[in-house]
Amino acid sequence: MNSNDESRIASLADEISQGNLVNFTEFFNLTKKAVFYTAFSILGNESDSEDIVQETFIKFIDSHSRIKKEQSPFGFLLVIARNSALSLLKKRKREISFPENFDESSVPDFNDYTKAGDETFFNWMRSCLKPIEYQIVILHVINDLPHREIAKIVKRPLGSVTWIYQQAIKKLDKERKKYEKV
């Protein structure tokens, strides 16, 4: 995400906070991929992540007035996505099984968010990394967030986030090299 996008997101977020939803579609289109991958980094599946995208934007509209002047609206949006995904994850851990009437064919197409092969790649990354490492890599590489912003989102010190990211990249490189030898 470039600085023009960030300033446009901030401008659109200000409009939304004043009750002006005329440009909400533009705001959604600029931020939906980052929200999706934030949720996906925690939940690991497209269906739940898409639900979180919808929930996140509804919560954002409802709570936008709570953004502090020095806080990034984009960061606030991603914190909502992260917290919503974690809440869903906790809820799902308490569930025993899928409902009997679960219809897998009702799962929508998520091609707007992922490309062919993305899920396989993300699953490989998830298998190589600890959950916090995976989340930090997704937030930095996919969402293009600086480590300082990630530290706020994951509620860890900046130095820890930087160290975790570096270790995760080393792990992925080591696993990639093992795979190449096979």
C-alpha cells in the first residue's frame, strides 16, 4: 500500500466518521484485501475470513468515532478484523462439530481475494511457522504494514515484532531450501 492509498483511506475514514457513506465502496475496495488476509492469517479458511470481512466493516462504521486523532484508521480497521477473527476462533474451539444441515455448496467464491494456489502457499507457510510468526508475516508482506503498526495490532513490543518477523523469514527460507533439495 502506498502513501497515496493511506492518505485516501484516512480521508475516506474521516468522511465515514461524519456519517457520509457516499464513498464507502471506494474505502471498502481499498481495504478489503488487507482485512481478508488479516482474518485469514488467524482463521486459515476463506469462508470464515469472508464473514469477518463483512463483520469488520459493519463494526468499523459503528465504532469509527472511537478512533483517536493520532491513530491510523486503517490500523483501527485491522484491529477490528483481528479481534473479530480471534473471537470467532475462540467460539469455534468451543463447538463440537458442524451443524447437520451444513451445506458446503453454499460457500461463496472468493476469487476476489485469492489467486489459484494462494491457499496452498498459505497453508505451507502456516505449517512452517508458529501462529504469531504467521500473522506477523501476513501483516507485513501481504498487507504491507510497517512493523510499528503490526506491533500495535498484535500487542507486542516493536523489537519483538521485528525479531519474530526476521526469525519467521529465516524459517521459511530454510524450509524452502529443504523442499528444493527434494
